[in-house]
Amino acid sequence: MAEVFFSCQPIFDNDLQHWGSELLFREGLENKFPSIDEDTATSRILSANFLACGGKPDNTRYIVSFGESSLMDEIPLSMPPQHLIIAVTDECLPTQEIVSKLRTYRTEGYRVLMDGKAMANEWRNHLELVDIFSISMERSKPSEWEDVVSQYSQQVFLARKVEKQDELAAAQNCGFALFQGYFFEKPQIKRSEDIAPSVMSLLDVCIIINRNPDDIDTLTKIISKDVSLLYKVVASANILAKTKTNKISNPRQAVVYLGVQALRRLVSLLIMTNLNHQHAHQLQSASLTRATFLSMLDTSIRDFDKDEAFIVGAFSMLDVMLSKPMEDIVGELDLSSDVKRALISKEGVYGQFLSLCHDIEHANWNGLVHWCNQLKLNDKAVLKEYEQARSSTADITSSMQV
């Protein structure tokens, strides 16, 4: 069981009624920014505030920040739109993929919040995607925004850092509809107990979804063995349920209701919660490149299975990611003996392919030629396929983002 700390700052409407709150991850009881990356912080907030307590009451709204990675992984879809306001971070750029995702979120009923700076930067051509603009009273006077507020009358403007009565009155007179700041209430640092699911259970679910996504019975069996994962799956199904009349109350029902895509998103969120994403990012990218490369190879070697090769590549750096011996990791996973041998000691055909990956990554061209001769592969074709795998790593299914 782990304590999760977060800042909860209320937001008020024009009648000074509580409208919602902004949640920000914190590492302790002091109201300071954490040293972890934004995607890990977002995942921990969602896990602790929604999944750890079975959902929020109907009348609550929470603003949560999402970076590019979380948006592309469709993490917001793990939470109900009536409770969640998607705050797009300043670092997030309006790429074609991100713009498309935001359109999808709004179609699903989510509202999008951006800083007012979006009106003057790369986002200025996509302002129709924004439902709420936040403006810091520390940086601007309300009067500077009066014409803009009037021009964008279909959108809502949130005044942040309101600390005095005259600032509140000025913002109200200029058309602002939401208000946040020390004038109302200082942020409260709250703590939540969150029991993290076993990473091994999450990886088992990844394996089954990748191999046979229709195997509901096996998925249910794995989930049922981990009390925390079971609870979060059932809670997530209940949170996302369209009606309150028929609550999800058993594992199989929850798995069926969520479906493969939602289950993938949930598992992705929980894995990101458990790992230090910033530390693991480079290793994750290398692992997924290996997985894509091995599954792309055209070889006539007997007993070579592309799906197993993908698993070998994807899991090949788990020992470093989890700071745990590979033998202990694979001992707890339902993997074939050939895959286990490759991961533990780089033995067998898959082990040879892992050694080939290692030599390519370290520019050991003598080693590359050696393994290509052993495996009857063309070295130039292998290098071309490896570069293709590197460039397409981002397209690998989110279920394997571990």
C-alpha cells in the first residue's frame, strides 16, 4: 500500500458556488511540484482519485493535466467525461495526431482546457477544440481579456490566481465565468492510499490481450488472482457504466463490459502508475523497437514464431525497468520455455536474435555479420528492417507499452 499526495484546489462559478477542483500530483505534504514526469503524475492522480475509491460522486468535476503521451494512449477514456476536464499541457503541440485525439475526446463528451497562451501560439488555428481557457491574473489584468472573452462567447474563461476582492470583481465584470485562487481557498494537500496491482499481473494481461483478445475466461482468471487489479477493473467498469441501475459486480462481467480496448487503456494507465516513466522511457523505446524488428523478420527458421519473437523483444529489458532479476520476472509469467530461455540466458533461436539486436544497437558490425551468418540472414536487409522498426515503434499497440 502506498500513500499518494495531491493538491486539490477548488474552482468557483459566478455565484461563488463550488464548480469543481483541479488535481495536481505532489510528492509529500508540501505544495511543491514533483520531480517525476507529467505522464507518471497524471496516472497516479487518476489511479488514486478514481480507481482507488471506486469513482467520484455525480456532481464533481476534476481538472487533470495530460501530456502528449497520455493523450495518444487514450488515458482520459479510462475516466467518465462527466467528471473529467482534460487540461492540455503547455508542452503539447498541435500535431495532426493530437488534434484528431482531441476531436475524439470532445465527441465522447469530454471538455478540453488550455492556457490562454494557446490563442497566440501554435494552437491558434485550433481554438474550436477548446471549451475552457485559463488565464492567470498574475500575468494579465482582466481588462486585457475583455474583448477576447466577448469574441469567444461560446467558450468559458477561468481566472486563475485570484487573490483579492477587486481582482474577482474585475474578472467578473470582464466576462470570466470561473475563478480559482487564494482569495477563495488555498490548495489542500490530500493523501490517498492506493494499492498498486502486481506488475506481473499487468504483464500477464498484456500477453493474453496480445495473443488472444477474445479469451475472456483466461483474462478473468488472471485478474481475479490480484485483489487490487480485480478491484480496479470492476471499479473502472462501474465508473464507465452508462447507467447506475446495473452495477458491475463480478470479474467476468467487468471484463466483458470494458472490452479489449478499454482494458488495454486501463492496464497501460496502471503500468505507468507503477513505473517511473521518465526513467523507463528510453528502455521502453528500445524494447519496443526490438519487438517490432523481431516480429518483422522474414525467416524460414523452424520453431520461429513472430508473436513469441515480439514478446521476447518487448520483455527483454524488464529486469532493468523493474530492478529485478529476469529469472524472477519470467518465472511468474505464462511464457513458453523457448521465450524464457532467451530472456534469462539468451539461449536458443530467440536468444540469438536478442544478441543480434544487441550488436546492432552497439554498432558491433562483426557481431552483426556473425549472427546473420548463423541465422542465414542478409545483413543489409536486416539493418534496413531494424531502421524501419525504429521509425514505427510509436505504432506498436498500447497493450505492450510496459
